[in-house]
Amino acid sequence: MPPITSDTEILFHGGTILTMTSDGRADALLVRNDRIAATGTVQECRELARAEPAEFDLAGATLMPGFVDAHCHPLMFGQFTSWVDCGWEAAPDIATVISLLGSRAERTGSGPVRGKGFHHGNVADGRMLTRHDLDQVATDREVLVFHSSGHGVIVNSFALHQRGITRETPDPRGGHFGREPDGTPNGQVWDAAADALTHREGVKIGNNGPNFHLDDDVDVLADMLANAQSILHSAGVTSVVDAQVTSRELRTYFRLRERGELTLRAEMLVISSLLEDLERLGLGSRLGDDHLAFAGIKLYVDGALTGGTARFKEPYCCDPKDHGYLYHEPNELADMVLRADRMGLQTGTHAQGDAAIEIVLAAHAAARSAGTRSDARHRIEHCGAPTSEQVKLIAAYGTWPVTQPQYLYRYGDEFVRALGDRAARLTPLGEFRDAGVPLVLSSDAPVCPPSPLEAVYAAVTRRTLCGTTLAENAEPLSVQDALTAHTWGAAASVHREHAVGSLAPGLLADLVVLSADPTAVPVEELLEIVVLRTWVGGRQVYSQHTSEVAPC
């Protein structure tokens, strides 16, 4: 973005202003350059202005801090925007999936055909795709469909042959290849096994996570990231935590920044396969600026709730032998967390099932015992199914769970089928609140769309698409609780509450204007609220009416 001229001031008034501070609300807000200069009454803000400020009449709309998405994958999300939509809204059954992919194949000549968003629990067939389905699309080129969990991919026979995946190919630690009764790969590639799908010279991460880092020309990737950025801003998101960064993501952020197009603030969690490289570099704290920074290390313990590979103590309902699986053994995970902690780095560890969460908490306890840091804020990404005893330990250890309540809304019915009565305790936000555990919301885009208001709705209602309420043993969150968790709480989960996440003097002027006050409408109307405008650092980056000129 071009530099801001000295003392550009805007006075916001004429609507509801939610500050996410102890004051709660203000009548007016004064922005000076890229920061908030004052909140209070209109008169107080006028008196603090250095000149005659530009005025922005909210006309009854609601101003609040820009949303912080504490766990998402912007580049992956951007790539997916150009792929065939195989989600339940576009493709309610497998026949439609095949038809949509076939139409794309006809238009793309000889190039690969890629789809996104398929989930076996949300199609009428109630089953997974296989290579035989995708062979109906094409047999002379790659056909690849990402499972909506982000932890699985389904490919056709051509792609299996091209990558040398055969009956003799062993399952890697932390992943597996789906197989037919005779051991022949059926086209399903889960978690760490996805390393086999990236090019030989591309990103490889071993058993450190699911490999979704498909490469492309850096300017093409930058265009995809720019598209994701635009969609995030249109949802009112001004800051993100990019929860799995490799060299691919890093160079794409750099390229978008070189082009002068990076407006999204991004805190990056680098995948743990690079931990040794970071140790050799001597990196030992957050490194970057207010727009782009290296924030810590991303680790994995288990698979995905939405993919049925999260690790539980009790088996899944559909298979008494299936407990999910682990990426790392407990001692290995504890060693990596301790190494990162000793470097002064925050960790974000993916753990969904109770067995996986137990391993992370043991690692956090060991790091605390080492006594290297007093406010590490080590995170558990997702923290889907903690036991009540684990919730107490999360509070005691100062661990920050980073949740995605949209999972309940979009995939909750499948969770009930897979877990039975245990599904009611998934994402126990009310229990977290009652135990004094920090509340943090996020989308995990592209697993769920970046829609903070949908996340707030899901956190408050705990209702699935089919209308089932997953009622935990605690009072549900209030709308105010959920909004705070998607702003201040999300910022604090990466030590950024001093910069973003609330409206207070000195903080960055990251703002969103909503068509209504989420705290004042019936809960069912939360999904109808529209984002009207978004500002980052005092600059308008989104307007519902795109022809309008930013007031500053």
C-alpha cells in the first residue's frame, strides 16, 4: 500500500461502536493515519483531532474491530477458489461430483482436473470417492479432489500410476493409503501419505502434517493469495494466523508484498519439518512487522475429526478397531515442543481427539517444568474433544485452545454418526469459559469458509445443518463472548492483543462495518448480517459497493 500522508484523520459516529474493551461501547472513534487516536463521545473525539477530520456517518450501522482468524490456510484457500466445487451445496451426490469434474475436464484440454470440498458425510451416497469414480472423469491425466478436512485427497488411477503408488507402497507414519480388499490403492490418500502427491522437487514435510502444498509459478500463487485476501476482507477479516507455512507460502507472501498488494496481516506458524533449520538459524522470537511475521511452529499429533482420523481413546462407532492415528509418538512430540520453547517460540499443535490432546498437554507440562518462559501461550489447534479433566489441565497450564465452531454447524451430523453421544462435547466452549480457559475462534479455511458471523452463530447455537443441537454440559456462549473470541481472543492467541483485536487508542485502525449489531439481533439473524466495509490500518480495503472511493 502507498504510504499514508501525515495526520489523515477520520471520525466515525452515528451508529453502534463495539470496542471489545472493558468500556464495551463508544459513541465515536477517531482514526489518525493507521491507528486509533481516540474513542468516546463525538465531542471528545473532535477535541482530540489535530485538524478538521473527515467524517464517516455510520448511518445506524455497527463498527467493530476487524475480525482475526486465528487458524486458517489463505494460500490453500486461494488455490481452491479456482478448483471445481465438490462441496455439498454444489454437489449433493457423487454423480454430480463426477459430472462437474467432467465438465471442467472438457474445458481444460489436457491439463489436470482438481476439485475441492468433498465430504463423504454430506453427500446422499454417504460414502467416500474412489479412483473408480474419478476414472469416469478422465484416464489420461490427473484428477484430484481434496477432502474438505484438508487431510485427505482422492485421485484417479492415472495419478496413482504417475506417482508410483502401488499395492507394495507402504503406509507412512502419520498417514495411510486407502486400499481395496486385495491391497490395491483405491485412490484415497490420507494425512502424511499426501507427501507422495507433490512433485519430487516440491515441498516435502514427511510425518509433520498433511501435505497440501501443491506448487505452481510464484506469481500464479500470488494471484491466488490475493484472491483469498479479497474474500477474507469481504468477510471482515483483517488479520490471520496462517497455520501451516512452508517455503511455498513464505515466498508467495513475499511476492504479494513486493507487488504492493499485501493488505492482510498474517502471523505465520512454520511447519515443524523446518524446526531444525530454524534452530540452525538461531531464530528465537517473533520476527517481522505489523503486516507479516514469523510467529512460531506448527506441529501435528493426530488426523482430522472431519476426516475420521483424529486419535481417540475409545474407537469410532463405525469400527471397534479404529481409534485414528498419530503423526508423532509422545516423546518425539514433547521433544519438539521443548526445543521450540527453549528457542523462545510459540507452538501451535494440531490435536483433535482426547488421546492426542493428552499427548500435547504432557508436552506442555514438560515445557513448563523446564521453566524457560512464563507466558508462552502454547496453543492446541482445534482441541476438538478434550475430556473434562483435560479442560482443567488446559486452564492450569495456560494453554490456548484455538477452536472452529463452524465444524459443529457444517459437519456436526457426521460427528454424531462417527462418535455417538461423545459428539455433544466437541468444541466445549462453555466449559472452557467456565474453567477460565481463553476463548479463541477461527475458520480453518478452506475447511470452513472464512465467515466470522457464521462462526459466532455456531458457537452460540451449537446447531448442525440438519438442526441437531450438540448440547454440552454448560451454558452456551453469549454473542458478546463469541465476538470477543474472534477479535481480542484470537489476537491474544499469538501475543498480538496490543496491536489488533479491539478498538483502543494506540492500536492499529483495523475496522469492520456491519449492517446490524450482532449483540442486538435475534441469534437466527446473525447469518443475515452483511459486511459493509473493511479497513486495515485506516485504509479501506473492502466496500460492499466496490465503485465507492475510500474516505481516506
